[in-house]
Amino acid sequence: MEENKINKLSHIGLLTVIIGEQNLKLLNKIADRMELTNLRREEFIDKYHKVSFWYPKVTVSKKRENLQKRIANSK
């Protein structure tokens, strides 16, 4: 099933997925080095793991831009 999901992604979408996974790996390595407890690790990752800062579609209004931000923050 994961294979089908990746096949449907655009080139930019695939790049975004790869960057997100690499970001998570890096944060886990930092947490290991800092010797964080599981709870602190979760808090650390929640704070710094950003799925994507890139929005492929230009919004035409401030209202839609705010909606995009809310959707991105809810993930």
C-alpha cells in the first residue's frame, strides 16, 4: 500500500516526503545524543519536526492562506 502512495506523488511531493523522513531521523539522532527520556523525545520531536514548509498552490486570499496554515499545523 505504501508503494501505491509513493507512485501517486508528484516529484515535489516525493522530495517533501524524503526530506520529512530525513528530518525525523536527524531529530532522533539528536535526541539520542542528548539522552532524552521517551517523554522529552516526543516533546522535542513535536516541537521541531516540520512535515513541510512548502505549499505547491498559490493562494488568492488571506482567508485561504490561513486555512492552509491550520491544515498544515494539524498534521
